Amino acid sequence: MVKEKKANLGIVVDPDVDRLAFVCEDGSMFGEEYTLVAVSDYVLKHTPGNTASNLSSTRALRDVTVKHGQSYVAAAVGEVNVVKAMKDTKAIIGGEGNGGVIYPESHYGRDALVGIALFLSHLAEIKLTMTALRDSYPVYVASKNKIELHDGIDVDAILNEAKGMFPDAEVNLVDGVKFDFPDGWVHLRKSNTEPIIRVYAEHSSKEKADALAGQVISSVKKLAGITA
């Protein structure tokens, strides 16, 4: 419809209006991971302060925060965990990579309407097309995978053993195991609802993100004794 109507952008929300995504003028997706990045860029230009998101969200938020001379913190996955981290660090903007924007000046909860207002203000002020704005941010591409587990596997023991797989990586154990590398990251966390380990990776391209995730999945399967 954006292309058909020659619109400048499209706005997408979920049924309870707490997650927000945008469509660029050429019909491509701006990327829900980058909703919070763009909104935070705008807020930080006008109000210096800290930011927060969860461990599985894009590194681009950290990069933009550092560019503004501020500090970023990563919380465990889940809105309540991000809110706690924001309160602890007095963050002025935060949220999750699913398009969830949390702006304490309004309230401590994901709110797509607040996100829309901030995003449109940013776009009007910066006077760029959607694609140009998207291209102004660091490029990261996600790879989202999972490892199927059989009964009897001690997931916590596997994750505990996995944390030593990459001695050169920066390791975060706040929620599962996250390995931070200079040009990408991989996050392993067990599901509370399924017998799986979620494996999220991010890198400068889909191919590199998939390759990094595949390397970690192979190593974890060996630790778990999974041959398939």
C-alpha cells in the first residue's frame, strides 16, 4: 500500500499497540530492531542520558548511544527486566528489538503511540527519507535459530559449559550466555516453554550472522551429545 499510494512511510503496530515497525517509502521494511535505534537517536540529541535494551536486541542501539557520549546497558530478555535496568541506570529511553519503545517521560511500558510520535518528530527534524535514515545507522543483520533438545538434557549444565567456548569473547551471563565479538555477537538462552535453546546472532550480513550462529550451534550440540 505504501508503494501504491506513494506514501512517505507506513506504520505497523500489533493488536495491543506496544510494538512498532515502519515501512520505507520504497516498500522495504525499516526493521523493527531499528525502531528503538532511531527513536533513541532523536531522544539523545535533545536529552543526554543512558539507554537500555535486552541482550537479544541489536548492537546498533549501543553504537548510537556511544556516538552521543552516553552509556548503554543490556538487560535480560523481557519487558520487566528492561524496565528494571532502565530504573537502575536512570535511562531516558529503552526497549526491546521487537519494536518495543519504553519512554519513561510518558510511562515505564512499551508504547507504540509514543514511539510513533518520537519517530515522526525525528523524521521531520532530520529531513531524510526513510531509506536514507535507515542507511545512516550501523548495519547489523540478525540470525534467529534454535537447538532442539531431547529429554534428560541438563540445559543449565550445557550453558555453563558453553560459556568457555570462546576465550577471546566478552561473555555476559545475565540471561543464558552471550558472546560479544568485535564485529558481532551470539546469545544462547533456554526456553521456558519448549525443550530448546534459542540461538540469536548478529553480524554485518545475513551470511556472516548465519555462519556465526552455525559455528556456535555445532559446538553446543557436541557438548550436549546431539549428533543430528
